[in-house]
Amino acid sequence: MKTYLDCLPCFLSQALKTGRIATTDEKTQREILDQVMEKLISLPLDASPPGIAQLVYGTVKTITSNEDPYAAIKKTQNELALSFYPEFKKMTQESEDPLLFAIKLAIAGNIIDLGVQREIKDIKKEILETLAAPVAVNNYAAFKNTAMNSGLILYLGDNTGEIVFDRILVEELKKMDAKRIVFAVRGKPIINDVTIEDAKFVGMDKIVEIIANGSDAPATILSDCSSTFIELFQKADMIIAKGQGNYESLSDEIKNIFFLLKAKCPIVADHLNVNVGDSILKEQSR
Amino acid sequence: MKTYLDCLPCFLSQALKTGRIATTDEKTQREILDQVMEKLISLPLDASPPGIAQLVYGTVKTITSNEDPYAAIKKTQNELALSFYPEFKKMTQESEDPLLFAIKLAIAGNIIDLGVQREIKDIKKEILETLAAPVAVNNYAAFKNTAMNSGLILYLGDNTGEIVFDRILVEELKKMDAKRIVFAVRGKPIINDVTIEDAKFVGMDKIVEIIANGSDAPATILSDCSSTFIELFQKADMIIAKGQGNYESLSDEIKNIFFLLKAKCPIVADHLNVNVGDSILKEQSR
């Protein structure tokens, strides 16, 4: 998916939001906006939005010398989501179709995204609302069939907090026949995206292999990933890609991918032909 | 009111929105964003937001050679609002306090604003909702008292469509003792702000004097207005200022001003210490 003109004002908003988390100095915040605008002027938009976001967030990091502005927030999100784990795990186990329930839960967890504009006031309430709503694009039969017939499943994580709900889905996937499941995280801190530290914090490393993709984009931009990761990506029989960033960066990839996300911005929603707020379980058409 | 950092991404969104109305050529739309960013970089933010908006919209005008991108939309808004006139006029006349009702109606009409991000789907429905809601800042007693004791009232209009509801309020003001009421409009087309043409289209010129302020800012920036207008502004016993733009540009002015508006963006809402969506009838403290 390419970058749209609508993304430019949004990048500026994201830079300001992150700048304010990284520093309270208004002059530095202004410097961030000015430098981001300088970089955006004349910039080709054929990269995917997270490709440009990487440049935008990189600017914030460089100017503020803060490599991980969201560190404290990420910890809080993981802790909060972990506190919900027992209740949602029980709901999954007691549901009619635990795999389907876990998928819906993993999609619902995708509301915990600090790269988008909307603020979430009550995470648990919103998750319950998403669970109650229908899935707008629902390729569940294909998902289940593919998961049952895959030797290697690569699960691309997205955000902190959300990763706890991913764990519940990974636990359901482990009951199936895959010989190997690998959970991938970003290579370095970027927004509230998951890193190795988060995967360990929520115990993902205790149940499956974990791997860092080697990139600090809020997405899976293959050309920016490590060779080890790319090799794994190519070998995988099934890719489960969480969130908008992974969708934006992989929507043109020819591969057996299932995108699980909440459509959170109008541009991604348009690209998926759904409404903002919709839950998506979309099989990549090859 | 000064310009905040949050206004910068918003200016970019407004430039894109207007660029898309002015031209369907995506390269030109991109050129608009690039030139606006170039102008915003390092720009001092001590001007009020509409002062910078004037620069932003001026860029769109220059690049597209389209002096009035909103011309067709403004006509539609006036026609639509005029079709509501008989019903709302009757409601005003039958209300317990026609002046108060007309004020609330004039505030409600302020939702018809294309400079803000939110789209209005059903204008009549939203107006009825605003009429039913309480006024968050309500200096009605002072307004009525001042209107009763003013020889010259200067009413600063804001948007097309909205001007029909302003007419109903002006008709109520005419029943009071003011010797002279003047309705002011912008000097040139800017967004969907009212000009002389709109005032005539809704018959405002038939009931009171009308004057163009000489400026093409979406506001009343006195330093940019004609000397005739400034003189009138200084002489007026009471200023009625409609909308966010007039508030942003006159909030620091030492003058007998009553601001009537809907708070439509978080920055203006914060400045007024109210919530987005609130109705405001605020007396300027002198």
C-alpha cells in the first residue's frame, strides 16, 4: 500500500504527539515539526506509510536523543493487558469455538495503538464491544484450514498490551498441528510496537520461539529486515500479520498472509473497503 | 489567541481539503502541501490561527488560480439554510424568549463551518440538537442588557448557511432600541465565510446595513481590515462576533464583544475552558 496525501498531516500529528511524550520543551517540539516538514517536502510517496513513519519517528528520536519515548507507556499497557489475561483466557476456553474467539480477541486487542489519532479511554470496554460486533471481512474458514495444514506459522506482532491477546491466540494455534510457530517483534523500539523485551514480559518466549525482525519500522518492511527474518518469512507456510502497519507494508506481498486488524484510519479502511472501526480477518489473495 | 503547535497539522489538512475542492489534479494537491509546509517551517506562531490560515488558503488560491474554491458549496449552504428559514423563524416567534431562542439558533448555525475537520451530515438535525442542549458559557443577561443600551451594534458574520440564522437574530435585535445595526462580512472569498454576495443572497441588506471588512482572513484581523471598517469597529457600542475565527482573532481585543460560537476544535475549546461541541455566548471581559 502506498502513502496517500492524507498521511502527510497525520505524520505531522504523530510527530507532535510523540515529541510531547519525549520532551516537555516546546521549542524542541517545534523543531521536530519543522524538521519533519523539511523531510516530507518533495518526498516520494511510493513507500508504504510505515516506511515514511520510520523516518518521522526517527527524526523525533534524533532530536530528543530519546530512543524509546513510549517505554513507560508500553510497560503500563502490558501490565494492564496481563491483568485481563485470566478473564479473557477463561472466556476463550468456555466459548463455542475457542480458535474463532481467540482470533476476535486478538483483533480487538489491536485497538491498543498509539500511532493512530483516537484515544482509548477504557480498553476493556472497547475490547468487549469489538468482541460483540461482527467481523467485517471474515476469512475464518480459510484461516482455520491454512493453520491446520501449516508446518511453520510466523506470527507478526504489533503493539504492547495487544500482545497479551496475541498470546491467547498463539496458545490456541499450538493446539493445532503446526510443527513450529514463531512470534516476530520489531528490531528496535518504535511507537508502542512490541520488541523482544515485551514478548518476554508477557511470557510469549515460554510458549513459542520469538524473533526480532531487525527493523525499527512500525511494520514489516522486508527490505529493512534482517536476512534471518526474511528467510523465515519466505519459509513460513502461513503468516499471521497483526495491525495496520503490517497490513500497509505487506498488502502487496505475494504470500500466504492473514491480516488481523482493526481498521483505525480512513485511508486503511478505504483500502480495505470497510468502515473505520471494523474488525478484519483478511486472507491475502495470491 | 496565538497559534498552537497542534494547529500546524490541522493547517496541512485544511490545505489538502481545499486543494481537493479546487483541483482534481493530485500533483497540484501535492504541490499545495509542499508549499504550505515550506511556509510553515520556522513561521512565528504569535499570529492568531486565522492569520496563518490566511497564508495557507492564499497558497491554495495562488497555486490553483481558483479565487473561490467553495463558491458552489456556499451557494448550496445558503439555499439549504434559506429553506429552513420559515420553520425556524416561526419557532423563534413562538418561543418564550425570542431573543434567547434566536441567539441559540445563531450559535447552532455555526456548525456550518468547512474550516474544521468534522463533516456535518444532517445540518437540521444538528441544529435541533444544539437548540436542545444547554449553553456552556451563557452571558445572556449581559448580552440583552448591552443590546438594549447600544446605539450602534456591529455584527460580525462568519459562514454561509449560518448567515440565515444570523438574520433571524438580527431581526430580533432590530426590535430593540439600537439606532444602527451593521452586519459585517469578509472582504474576499475565504473558505465558506460570508461575503457581500452572500449577505445579499439571504436578504440581509434589506434589513440592515452591510459592510465588507476589507480582509480575506477567515476572521476579523483588525490590522488587515479597511480603515472604514476599523473606524466602525471602534465606534460600535456592542460587537457580536460569530464563530471560531472571529474569536481567535479578537479574544485579546479590549472592546465590548460578545462571542457566539460552537467550540469546534480542541484548541479553541481548551482556550475557552469548555468541551468540543459546546455552545458559547461569552462576554469579553474588558
